[in-house]
Amino acid sequence: MRKFLLGFLLVLGLGARAQEKFTLNGYIKDSLSGETLIGATLSFRELGKSVTTNSYGFYSITLPKGDYQLVINFIGYQTRETRVRLTENREMNLVLQSGTSVVLQDVTVTARKRDNNVKTAQMGKLDLSVATAKALPAFMGEVDILKTLQLMPGVRNAGEGNAGFYVRGGGPDQNLILLDDAVVYNTGHLFGFFSVFNSDAIKNVSLIKGGMPAQYGGRLSSVVDIAMKEGNQNNTQIDAGIGLIASRFSVQGPIKKKKSSYIFSARRTYVDAITKPLISRTSDFYGSGYYFYDINAKMNFQLSEKDHLYISGYFGRDKFTFNNAARSFKTLIDWGNATATVRWNHVFNKKLFSNTTLVYNDYHFNLNGSQNDFNIRLSSGIKDLTAKTDFDWYISPSHKLKFGALFTRHRFLPNLLAGNQDSVVFAPNNTPPKMANEAALYMQDDWDLSNKLKLNLGLRYSAFGQYGGLEPRATFRYTLDETSSIKWGVTRNLQYIHLVTNAGTTLPTDLWVPSTQRVKPQLSWQYAAGYFKNFNNGMFETSFELYYKTMQNQIEYREGYTPSLKDPEEEFVFGKGWSYGAEMFINKVKGRLTGWIGYTLGWTWRKFPDLNQGLKYPSRFDRRHDLSVVANYQLSEKWKLSGVFVYGTGNAVSVPERFYFIGGVLSQQYGTINGYRMNAYHRMDIAATYTPKPKKQRKYSSNWVFSIYNIYSRANPYFLYFDQEGSAADGTLKVSGKQVSLFPILPSVTWNVKL
């Protein structure tokens, strides 16, 4: 009996020892710059387990004691394999070499194996490489990450040449756009034709259009999470570009090698400088002009092995001046964003990582006009102060918990109007600024129940003034085999602030307003299901997703609305919306030829008791068919070709159905809201990038990008108007519809240089 007990205890001891587990953690970085890599995948072949780095390049995984073959993958970087012996807790910081190796004779391109689309539970997430955006044809030579996102399924553009976008039937205010955790309220330069994001300063872009994780909130449709570069920790680097309408300059380098770094990036248009010499001083319009600029800056400090500090900011402005001496009229319009972010990372232990963030952001619009001795001033905007904290807890290889809290103090500034004429001052009874507090708590559990089933369960509680509610989120993945899976997801979202707009795109005159006793929070439920499959050893990624979304408490202006000094709330009407559709995505990620095909079949409806006689009507965001074809081809070591083709069903618009005279004045009667479809939108762009082989005596490298926008000069509709010909007196009056198109074929050239 004693021998049996001793043997039993020995077996238990051996079993316990066999189950010894240790934690491996650290950061994944770029080998040249020292930049951390977001979303890099670390896989352990023997166990079939993997972990991805978080938003700061940190990873942690707990495994049984043993020897493992570790494989690290990241898009645009060479795959790295290394042997790891885990006999104790270890901290291992690893580096990857950037770029792909091209072997033209074999027509292959070495890149990472990509299978996250199949293995993760996350649905509707797209990671965009800035290098991919830079390789595509660019409107007027300006690389724009938001326009590249428009080429993804489920995302439609806001109009010809515009950087705005709509996701799965949602409005422009339903997209949460973050730059280093700071909300960007107005994303457009040049009245929306360019985005405020300078690609030279951007490190990573992620779009989430379905199954929004619990750490994000306050919007119904999507999240665009943009991270700025941290700066080269090893060497000083200068990047610059000269285009047809704008130039860029960026400098980055170490403050203290491998410990701290900085980046400063600036961009400015010079349309005003080019046109100024062409306008004579005697011209009535002398002094008119337009330009925009933006500045990105960031510093990061490694305070200790466990502490990192990041300080970043963005400042951008548009300035439009118009003078008409003949009418003694002058106007100056300026608008822009300013943000500042301070973030502190702390590693509590091998499994617990935290990030604490303080954010200030300010968006404002100003208009100053004068005619003779009459002056008028109009301003509006929104300011936020935000504090948030987030924790990543790596419980086990199959169980990761994320939780945190957020608090934001909002200050909404509605249209403030003032003026004077000589000594007479006009001070109307403007709506006073509105203050509001927004808070949220969240928890999200990423859990592998088995090799087949993975759950991502989240719960968020948010509050805004008198309103509040739970926002559950859940996604499920079931693995069919090594290369395919099916996923389901459901999310509930609340949105407490709203964009008041009378147009289909975001303009600087649009207002952000809070939820009040009259204006209730927007509410949505989104359901999605999808099939994900990779082919040919990961060369092709494919997906097919279905979605259905309901939206409550949608806001529109009442019929017959005209701008006034009233509180905007008095002009609103409220209703509901819903959208549904299917998305197909085929992405070729290896080989000399890469690119993707994205197709969306969708319906988007609105129904308001006070509009359209209470009948449903297609939203202005409705587009039945939306197709994008994108291709990149490595022709040689020096030449790379790219092309884009897009097709979309024409926009739904409201037009007059009949014209008649009342008291000798021609009047019109409109039909149903958005009851007419404009012509279909389609366009093809091409580009060629020439990269000369750098000479040994030169300390810089450069490339030339030649692109043509709208190569077959398609006259795409921008808006419609009705023109009168003839006279009503003699019965020859004719009223006919006219189409306005903006951009014909537009060639451009850009020179980029790196030192």
C-alpha cells in the first residue's frame, strides 16, 4: 500500500512537472527603423498556437515548457523563423526585415503567409499597408489612404474625387476616425477632395466595418484606426515629395539611439502661389486664393524596460480667400483640426499590459465677410478632452482579455453669428455652447474554446447625459479546415453625437450636435455572416459576407428647411433606416502580380413619418452595385505598374417632376425623395513608378510616379440642375436637365526622395 501511494504521488509530481508553463513576451520591431509592428503574428508550429502583437507591438503568450519553432509573419516583411527553448519566463524582442525580395526570373515575390482572415474571429476588418496606397494611382498625385479604403467591399465613395466614404449604408458621421486615439471630426481638405492624412506620417491603418470590438464606441458603422509613425530609432531619415499641387517633407531620427525618437512631417499645397502671379494687381479678384497645410509630430521615449511614453500631435488648416473689388466684397474662410495625444504604456508583468491616454482635440470653422462697411462673422466647432485607460491581459494562449474605461468632456459650439456696420453692432440671440459628458466601460474576451471554435465576446456600457445603455458584441469562428472557416457576428452600437448636414458629403459648414432631450441617441443592430477561404498556399485570400443592419433615431432636416439662427434641433425630423447586402473579396497577395477584386450588392433605406408621406425611400448612401478592381505588377526592378477600375450604380437624388407658373413665376414640384438615379459612375486610373538604381556615390534614393486619373475621360455625374431656354411669353420655354461633371482625364507626376 505504501509503495502504491509513493508511486501515485510520483506520477502526480511528474504530471505537474510536465504541465509546467512559462511566458514569452516582448516587442516586434522593424530592423532598420526600430518602429514597432502592429498586428504581427507569432506562430508556434508544434502546438498550432499563435499570438498577434497589439497596437504597440507588444505580445505575450504562455506555453508548456519545451522547445518550439517560432515563425513571425507581417505584411510587407520577410518571414522570420527561430528556435525558442522555453524553460523559464523569457522576454524576447525580435526584429523583422522590411520589403519583399523579387526574383524576376522565377516570377515570384516572397512575402509573409497570410491566414489571419481565416483564423481570427474578427469580421469585416481590413488592414491597409501605406506602401500599397502609395503604389496605386493617386488623384492629382496626392496619395490618400481614405480613397484607398473606398476600394474595399462595403465601402462606397462620397462622390467624384471626394475623400469621404460611407460604410454598409451608414452616414458620414457614423464612422469613428481615430489618429493616435484622437477623434478626427472633419477629415477633408479642399472641401473634401483630399483627406487630412499625410501618408508620409502614417504607420498603420485598420478599417473595421462589422463586429466592432468593445474598445471602440460612439459610432454605428465603422472604425478607421490610424497610427502615426514613431520615428526612426537608429538613423536620421528624410523623406520628401514634390507633386503638381502639393509638396511634402518629413524628417525622423533618434533622440537617443534605441531609446527615443521623433518624427516631424509637413505638407502644403501651393495652388495659391502658382496662381498669384497670373492675377493682375488691377484685377477685381486680386488677393483671392486657397491653400491647405498639415503638420504631424511625434516623440517616443523608452523610460524603462516596462515603460514607454508617446507624445503626438496633428495640426491642419484650410484657408480660402475670395475678393471682388468691383463689389467691395471680401471673405476669408478657414477651418481645421488640432489634436494632441499623450500615451503611457506599462508592462505590469509578463501577462498584463496597460495603456493610459490623454487626448485634446479641437475642430473649428470660421467665416469672415465684409462688403463696404458691413462685416459679418460666423463660427462653429467642437472641443474634446478625453482620458482613457486600456488593459491587455494574456491569460493563456487560448484566452485573452481586454478591458478599460473612457471619459470625454465635449464642448459643442453651434453657429455663432455676429456683425457690425460702422458703429452699429449686431449681436443676435445665438444658441449658447452646449456641454456634455460621455463615459464608457468595456470588457472583451478573445477565447479559443477548441481548435475549431473561437469566440470574441464583448460588452460595453456607455453613458451620455441622461442616456446610457449596454452595447453587447459577439463574433464566432468555426474552422472547417486549415484554409477555410465560417463566421457569425452581432453588434449593438449607440451614437450620442450627430453630424447635421444638408449634403451628401462632409463640408466645413456641417455641425456636430449632441444628444439632448429632443435629439435621442442613434441605435443600431448589425448581424453578419461570412465564409473565408485561402487558396494556393495563401496566394489568394477570399471572403463572402452577408450583413443586415437596422438604425434607429436617424436625423434629417424637415421639408422646406432653410438655414437660420434657430437652434438646429428645431429643424430636425426623426426616423429609422436599414441596410442589407453581400460583399465579395478576392485578394492576391503573392507573385509579381498582386491586387484585389471587391464587389458589393447592397440596399439602404430610410423611413421618416414627416418625409416622403411616411413612405420608405432609398438613402443617398444607397448604391446597388459597387465594384473595384485593383492591380499591381512588378515589371522589372525599376518599373512597377498599377491600375484601378471602379464601377458604381448612380446616386439616388431628388428631382422636380413637373414645372408650372404661379403668378408668372416658374415653380417646380418635386417627386418622391431620392426617386431618380443619376448615370452610373465608372472610371479607370493607371500609374507607373520608376525607381532608378541608386548610385554608390549618392546618399539618397528616389522614384518618380506617373499617373493618369480617369484615363478614358468619363464624364461622371457630380450633380444635376435644370436650365431654361426660350420664353414663356411666346410659348417657346423649355426646361431641360443638365449634368455637371468635374474631372476629365488628369495626368500627374510626383517625385519622391529619401535620404
